Amino acid sequence: MGILSRFTDIMSANINSILSKAESNNADKLLEKYLRDAKDNLGQVKAETAAVIAEETGLARKLADNEAECQKYENYAAAAVQKGNDDDARKFLTYKSHLEEARAELTSQYERAKDNSDKMRQLLKKLSDDIEAAESKLGELKRKLTVAKHQEKTNELAGKLGNSPLSGIDSLFDAVQKRVDAADAAAALDKEFVKETGEVEDLAKKYNATTQSCKVDDVEDQLAMLKAGIGKQS
């Protein structure tokens, strides 16, 4: 199937519509295939465009030559009439009629070639624009896919770390720290208690000494009273 017979299909092909139907995991593959097909078509289009343009140019030249010939034999016919040679004039005009009939076919051929060359030029421009757009989109898509893959790997690694034996290390540190803090608090309380106990014991000693002194004085008084009593009895 030639390029011209696929003209409608190629012209209707659209990158965005292709991508809209693509899944995220194969969009790059679809774009790469689209680019390969477009570049293959572009090579064919360039070759056929050159051939069609050459045909159009050749037919345009033949048309111009035909018109020039028609004008030339019309001039000959006019010159023959001026000289009174009507038979010669008829011959020139008859040949001119044949040329005009040929020109009708040449004009039809030229119009077909011109239509084909216009289509080929459209195809050439569309394919060139599509290839440029597809390459740009493919580059953008690949960059996004790279970022997505890195993110997926990061998420996967984070998930593995979250399920690893080390995932509870922070909790373990917190528990140990709480035990250390509790031990420090207990030690501080012990020191505070010992200090208070020492102060109380020192204070008790002070009053204990006073109590003992009172007891000594009390004994002496009792002794004095005993002696006084004995003295009265004698």
C-alpha cells in the first residue's frame, strides 16, 4: 500500500490520542513505535514527494510548451490569412486544434500531479512536526518514568526498613532512656533522703544530750532529797 493510499490514516494519526489510550507502564513503548513508524513513513514520503514534484514540474513545462505552440500556430494562421493563403491558415489552425486537445489531457494530468504533490507536502510537514513532538514527549515521559522509578525504589526501601529488626531501635532507646532517668531520679531521692536523715539525727543528738543532762540533774536532786530526809530522821 502506497503512501498516498494511506494519506487519510497518516493525517488522522494523533500522538495525544494514542497516549490517552496508553497505560502508564507502556506509554514509552507506544511512543517509540509511533516514532519508528513515522520515521519510516517520512523516508517514503520524501522519496515520493520528490518524484511527484518532478512529475508536476515536467507536466507544467509541457503545458507551457503546448501553450506556446498553440500561440505560434495561431500566429502562422494569421500570417497566412494576411497573405491570402486560407488553405495554409486552415492547416495551421487544424494543428493548433490537435495541440489544444493534447493540452486538455496535459492539464488533467498536471492537476492530478499538483494535487498529489500538495498532499505529499502536507504529509511531509505533518510527519516532521509529529516526529519532533513525539521525540519531545518521549524525552519528557522518560524523565518522568525515571523519577517515578526512583520514587518507587525509595518507597520500597523505606518499607523494608520499616519492617526490619532495626525499625524498633528508637523505641528501644526510649525505653532504656526512661530506665536511666528513673534510676537517676531514685539516686537523687536517696541522696536527698540521706541528707534529711542526717540532719534529723544530728538534731536528735542535740536534744538527746539535753535530755541526758536533765536526767543527771534529776539524779542529783533525788540524791540531795534523800540526804535531806536522812538528816531529818536522825
